[in-house]
Amino acid sequence: MYLAKVIGRVVATTKDMSLSGSKLLIITRLNERLEPQDRTEIAVDTVGAGNGETVIVTSGSASRLAGTLQKSVVDASIVGIVDTVETDGGVRDVRHP
């Protein structure tokens, strides 16, 4: 799993049937300082995340264990919306940066 920030949404009227009804979001991975990286991905949202939110993402075969995605073509799933992150540098509220 890793942390990412939601930076947009994808609307696809034609897609694999296993993705029917799924909300697709564009995410960018965050580094250990919670800074955006140069890597963007599309992830299926299983928790109702929105633009600008920091989220927990699972990838690979584990991403299909979330929600009703067991028989889908998903490689990345958003499985949590982050409120705070605690590290050696202290606690950071990521809901209101």
C-alpha cells in the first residue's frame, strides 16, 4: 500500500464490463514527505474519495480484494481516505494542509 493524492477523475463511457459502475480517479503517489511524485495512475475508488484528498492505495492482485472488484481488471484501488499522518516529524493533518 502507498499514499497518493487524488488529482482528477476519468470518465469512460466505454470500458470493460467489470468496471461498470466504478468511479475512476487519477492519483499521484506521495513520497515520505507527502510531496507529489512524477508518477500518475488511474485507480478505482471504493471509499468515496474526492479531488485533492490524500488516500491509501493498494495495488496488484490485492487491489481486487476491495469491495466488489474480485473479478475485475483493476490494478490499483483506493481503500482509505487519510485524515492525519504521524511520523518522526510529528502529526500532520492532511485534510487541511
